[in-house]
Amino acid sequence: MSLAFPQEVFLSHSSQDGPFASNVAAVMRRHGIPVWYSQTNILGAQQWQAEIGSALQRCDWFAVILSPQSVQSMWVKRELSYALQEPRFDNKIVPIVYQPSDVQELSWVLSTFQMVDFTLPFDEASRNLLRIWGIGYQPLPGVGEA
């Protein structure tokens, strides 16, 4: 079952998971989904706390990358807490499992959400992620199924 197409997805992640977050964001953007995440949207001189707050208020979907690093991150915890309290994110929070971790450390409620498992091959996991919005996955030309 697909839900409303996102106007913009906030992608929460630990800075240590930046390369993986960049890959997930690239897949979404390549399939027409606007994504906000700190690696590309915060310029060096900007007030990053204000920029994160502005993006959280603007975005209509929230995706969180789960890893041992992110479940320990104070900022990921703050961003997720905000999303869980905002009615506009009801049924629009997407936990993305990058590496096995104890999600209870981040939020007890996350275990009740359907997770997108990126411990599977990347193309298969990308296909499952895009299926949330009813989008068919198109691998990069010349890149076979991993």
C-alpha cells in the first residue's frame, strides 16, 4: 500500500553514517523524491541547529537511519522525538536499518514501525524503500543487482 507522495523527506542519521545516508538520499532523489539531510543541505557558515529545525518544520516525511552510531546520537534522538510528537508525521516515519542495533536505545516506539532493511542487498532494500510511495525502483544504468 502506497501513501502520499512526499513533498520532502527529512533524513536523520549519525554523521558517522554519512556515506550510507548519501547513497540512500541519491536513490530517493533519482526517483523524484526531494530529500533534506545535513551532508548536503547545511553549508559551513550556516547556523546548523536553526537549519535542522527549519527542515523538520518544512518536511512532511521523516526517515531515520538506524545503526549503532545513530541510536547513541543525541541529535538523532532529538530529531526523532520531534517527529514522533508532530501529527503531520503520523504514518510517515520510515526507520531504515543500516546496521543491526538496539533501536530501544533510541526510542521504545520504533520497534512498532515497519522497518526497511538495508542489511539486504542495496538494490533490494532500495526497491522496498521506494515501494512505500508506490515508486518502482530503477537501478543505475550499468550497475547490476547487488
